[in-house]
Amino acid sequence: MDSILEQLHLTRQAARKLIQLSNEDTNAILNRLADETVRETARLLAANQLDLERMDPADPKYDRLLLNPQRLQDIAQDIRKVAQLPSPLGRILEERTLPNGLELKKISVPMGVIGIVYESRPNVTFDVFALCLKSGNAAVLKGSRDAHFSNLAIVELIQNILAEYGLSQIVYLAPSERDALLPILNANAYIDLVIPRGSQGLIDFVRKNATVPVIETGAGIVHTYFDVSGDLAKGRAIVNNAKTRRVSVCNALDTLIVHAARLNDLAELLAPLAEHQVELFADETALAQLQGKYPAELLALAEAQHFGTEFLSFKMSVKTVANLQEALDHIDHYSSRHSETIVAEDPAVQEQFLRNVDAAVVYANASTAFTDGSQFGMGAEIGISTQKLHARGPMALPELTSYKWVVKGTGQIRS
């Protein structure tokens, strides 16, 4: 524990140097990292393979852990996008002159040191560093044992570049063992903010045990509501994409809610899922409609636990409702407040859904797969916040800053 606190102290001290780093140097570091990520593909994949060999390919986390040449290319491109974004620092958020002549400015500044606790997603290591550097923050990374070798290789790559600027200590990769987590969660003297990314169990543990302020990036229990006015072709494409594009990510679809008046279209709506061997847990009404029209070995009666579950696999539940209000009630009860969508052509129904659903991102006639910082034009994201204080939805550069008041006077004193 002492060695961890010593490293956190060094990271805190190094964070002060970031104030002197110009935006041009920041961008140069990020572009260099993007180039080196591609150049070092073989070495990064070799380290990733050591992690993959320790995980069952059937594990839903396997896809999250996996790196390949295309994913590294995509990561490099996202890093370049971050470099191209304007700096979030030094923005004047508010300014005014008081009657006594004091000039006030509210200016964006770094958080300081941000701790990220995450599981088997080595891409997060790249994303977190890029966003923290661009926003002037030092980063404390607490990855899992699943991605141990991948994270070591990635951080070594990052620190080699930073060493040329005397900044190698602005990134600290904590030991992957679970025992290293509590010292980080309670390091109020060194860390300004902790952001957990991973399972609900991890997020709950961080929230319950941290004394450092926490922003939750919650699990995604995601719904699509197919309304009586829904377009079947749009619905087929949206449901298929949201469920099967990548099943192990937090914006993947978990429950389809279908209006009872559209049950005759349910089999066609879900037909593309059968090609991906998606297992369905349908309520009695939907099950009766699907029997004989969807592979029997992939069809089962839904039980209580199938609703409100983040599957992270080729599984999905189906719920029948009589009207929009029932759909809204179901979502309100089971949603994790991450991403929710409606398929509907009726503008009034769309607006009621968008207004009433309490989630970080709500959609009309679009796949929830778009809930992603890169897709939102943010370059990358540090997580998707499901809470309402400070940040909500994909968190990128602006969400990694705070502000301070700068006051200039000419000798004013208060009576």
C-alpha cells in the first residue's frame, strides 16, 4: 500500500507540470502516440494474446479484451481526433464586471488527477490517456487482471513518449490485483475524481467504498420500444444492429418492448436475430406469436430475471405492452438510465417518449449503438455517465474539466 501511495504522490506532483504544457505539445504527443500505436501493432497484439490465452473465448468479456490490427487502427484514429479537437482549457464560461469595478471571469481548468477503474477493456487505457492529457489531467489507471499484459504494454508505450517531455509520471498504472483498489478509492490527498467503468458489481463496489468523489458510468440495461406506428423495415434494422453489432458493449440492446397491435409483425421484426443465434426470452403473449416462426431452440418463456438484465451476450428479452404508457412504465422500472430508443412514425408519440424517458441518451428511430463518444464527434470518451451531477452521457473533454473564478481588481476592499 505504501508503494501505491508513493506513486500517487509522484503523479500528483507531476500533474502540476501539465499546466505548462502547450496545446501544440499536447497534440504532438497524441499524434505521436497514434503513430506508435500502429507501428507497434505486433508488440501490442503479442501482449494482448497473453491475456486472451487466460480467458475462455465464450466469456462475454472476451470481445472487450480483444485487440486486433483494425481495432488498433481505430484507436489510433480516435487519438488523432482528440488531438484535432479544441482545447477545453482556458475557456471563459462567464464574465462580468461588478458595480465596484471587480472584473470576474469563470474559466475552465483541469480536474487535476483522475482515477479510472476498469475491467477487461485495454482500449480504455488509450482513451483515458488521450482525454486526460488533452484536458490537462494526470491519470491513475486501475485495470483488471484480465488485461494485465495488454495494459502494461500500452502504458509502456505511452510513458516512453512522455519521457521525452519529462512527463512520464503523469500516467500511473496501478497493480492489477484487487488489493490495489481500496488505496486508490481513498486517496483523497492525491486523486480528485474516480470514474469506474465495468460491471454493475464493480461500479457498486467503487460507489460504496470510495471517499474520493465518484462519477458513475453505469451498466447499460437498454430497451427498444416498437410502437404501433413503427416502420417495420426501420425496426428490423435498428433491433438487429442494437443487439448484434457488438453484444458485449454497454449500449447493446437487452429488451425489445413491442406494442400488442404489432405482434403479427414480431416474427419478421426479429428474423435477422435468428441468423446470429440470438436467444429470446419472451413473455407469454410474444412467445405464442413467435412459436413456429423463430428457431425453437432459441426461444424460451421469459422469467422475472430476464427483465432488467444486462446480458452482454446473444440473449434478449421481449415484452408486450398495450400502449405507450405501459412501455414508459416498464422502462422506468427496469432501465439503468443509459440509452433507450423508440421506433415510431407518429411525431406525437416520438416526442412523448423523448420527453418522458429518463436516460442519458434517448433516441427516436435510431440504434442505441450510437451512444459512444467517438460517434458523437467527441474523439473518444472516458465513459458514459448515468448520473446527473456534473456529467451525463458520453464524457469527453468538457466533462473532464472544472472551473475557477479569476477576479481582478484595482485595490478594492470590502466594507
